[in-house]
Amino acid sequence: MAEDREFDIKYPKTATNRGGRFWVNPLNLIAARSKFRMDRSSQWRDVNERSIPPTPLSPGQEPRTRSFKELLPSHKPGDAIRAVILGDSGEGDHSQYGLVPLIRALKPHFMIIDGDVAYPAGQRTDYIEGFFEPYNDLGIPIWAVPGNHEYYSPNKGREFVDVFCTRKYVNEWKRFGLRFVPQPGTYWELSDSSIPPDSKITNVSFIGIDSGHSGNLDSDESSDAKQMEWLGERLLAAEKENRKVILLFHIPILVSGELDSAPQLRQLHKLIASSNRVKAVICGHIHNFQAYERSVFGKALCEITGEQVDSEPPAYFVSGGGGAYLAVPPKSKGLTYPIHAMYPDVDQWRGQAAENLWQGTISHVRRGIAKVKLSQSGIDRLFASMQEGALEDADKPSLLSLLYVEINQNGATITPVFLSDLSKLYPDEVELISIRNTNPPPDSGLVENCKQNNPEINDLTVKV
């Protein structure tokens, strides 16, 4: 990674409070180790969603479906829509704040966070310091699906529902300059119901799925089964209404070039494989960016479901580079499911992690453990816990990523956006910026350079 030029950034105080030492606080580490507890997120989801006040629906409106017009009151059918999608954002440190100037410069109409909104354990303070404070004065609606860390809270994810689905935090939304548009639940659909099926305007919707505490949606428990039944119905409706679907959920099965055996998401992937409406799948959970070619995801779907995929497989992304500590990138050779593009790659990651010898040592040991597959051993859990602390978090506004989605009359494009370093958004004469109000604003040409849509380099833009 190129050496950074001198560049001063004025951060809010809360970003410093949750800096590099945040993850070596034993209380934070203990809170984030809740993943070893029993997963009852199906029951928790049922209980939590009972607190959502009923919303009057127009005739024929589905209870969990909302129109783009609710987020954008002046929206008309076929109007262009710009959205930013990112995952694993909620550390509330310098790396999360480092993406804010780029988000402002992209001028999205709304933002979607694909899980892990509030580290370490989805409590009120975590939402204030890892969600409201960093996105202060963005002035746009923000929707989300829960990640595993939201379900680590003492209230089993109730805080997520309170923040995004009820009016309990409405004063915080106003105080921090964000536009509150309540979600209908932890899983939801955003679409344009005013576009008729025979229209020449291409209709594209977002569907967010709640993958729960540990990605176990194959159970027959009430809300797991109900969620999968609902998704099946919405995909059938998308087929009848000639709608394309961008599907989001937090915990992936295909990740780092292999299939993870822990998540139980076969039913979800069967629905993806059986529908010709799902055109892109976006996950998070792993803290980097990975893009897979459609044929590779198709091969993974066959392995996961045991069935042949008849239609063209969806594009597939893991987009967890929204501000949390960076995950160790896999080596690109010998993967069962080759990664088309990864950010940061191994060399870029080493360039940042190698600044601390201790970090590099831990990474080397963890790689050795992974090779002998001691994933259930106590020592592996120990080192995994250490990784998820400050030992690999350089807490820098660099090597970050998000997805920029633009919907127009002809469909949608999904463009990966990579931020190698915050200084790369500003001309050389700029020496100081303020994150709070992004003053001065980023250079528009340098912002365009972050978009991975140059065919001469590596065209990662996906058309939906």
C-alpha cells in the first residue's frame, strides 16, 4: 500500500473513545463472545416484533412491503434512485467515520446496513456511538437487517427493533439529523408498486432477510418458517409483477472461497436457486469485500441445495468492509470457489497489519491453526477471540468498501466502491478535514476513482 501523505482529520470525541483500545476492554470482549450462547433468535424475533405498532395499509399492500415513495416522498415511477449498501459498520471508530465523507459525496437517497450495526452487543450505547453519532446529519433514511452482534444484546435484539421499527428512538433520529422511516420488521421489502408488470420501466426491489443470531433459518420454529414462507411468496409476486430482486442478509455460506458449514441456510438458498427474479445476493459478516462470478455462485448453489440451477445465477457479493476491523484475506490459490475480486487483497492487508509486529504474529498463528482445522478447539477459539479485538484493527480510515446501487428505468447497476485511504479523496493542498461536517468536501473526480467500474482495469459493476 502506498505511503500516506500527511493529512490531519478532525474526529468527533466518540470516535476516539471507541478507538484501538476499545476491543481490549474485557467487558467488550465478553459481550462480543455471546456467539457461544444458545441461538434462540427465532423466538426472540417473534417477541421483539410484537412491539412494532400496527401500520395502516393501503388496499392490496403487503404488511412487510414498503414503497420507495415512503422513503422518498417526491419519488415518481421510474425516477432514478441512488442507494449505498454496506455491512459491519458499527464500531464507531476512525475507520467507520472514514467512510462518511465518501458516503456524503455519493449523494445516496437512502442507505442500507447489511447487519452488525452496533458493536459489541447491540445495546443502547452501541447504537448511539456506532450508528447515530457516525452518520450524524446525513439527512437520509437508513434501513438495516440485524447481524449476529445485534442479537448478542442482553435484550436479545430488542434494541434493533426499537431503533429501526418503533418510535422509541425517534428523538435520536431527529437529534442526529437522520430521516426516520420505520421498517415494518427485521425482514422487509422495498419496491415500487406503482409500476405495472407490462411497463417498459424495469422494476427493481430490495428484500432484506434477518439471518438471526447464527444464520440458522432451516428450523421449523415459527418465525424462521414464517420468514422463509414470506420470502417464497414475495419471489412469486416478483415473478408475476416482472420485478427484479436484490436480496440482502448478513451471514453468508459462501465466503472466502469456501462453503461455511456452520450457517443452516439451505432453505434460503433453495429459494434463491429456484427463482429467476433474484439478480444479486449481498451478504456481510466477514470484514472485507469479495465478489464472485455468477457461474461460481451457481456451482455453490448446487452444492448447498443438491439441485441444479436452471436460470442464470445471481451476482454474489460479500460486503463487510463498512468500518469494522479488517478480516484476514484468504490466499487466492487453491480455493474451491474462486474469488473474482477481493479488497483488500493479501498484500494490501499485510501492508497495513504489518505495522504492528504483534498483529502479524497473531495472524501467522491463526493461519497455522486454520490449516490443521482445529476450529472447535479451545486454542482456536482463544485466537479467534483475540483477532476480533484490537490486535488486527489498525483503526485507520483505509481499505474500506461499500456498494453503490443506482436504479433507473432500465434496471439497476451495483458498483463496488473502494476507499484505499481517506486522503485519496482530497487534492494535495488539503491538509485538514472535519469529519463532522465533511469540510472541505471530497473532490468529485477522486470520488469517481474509488468506483470499480473501469473496464480497462477490472470491471466489477453488475447490471441487474
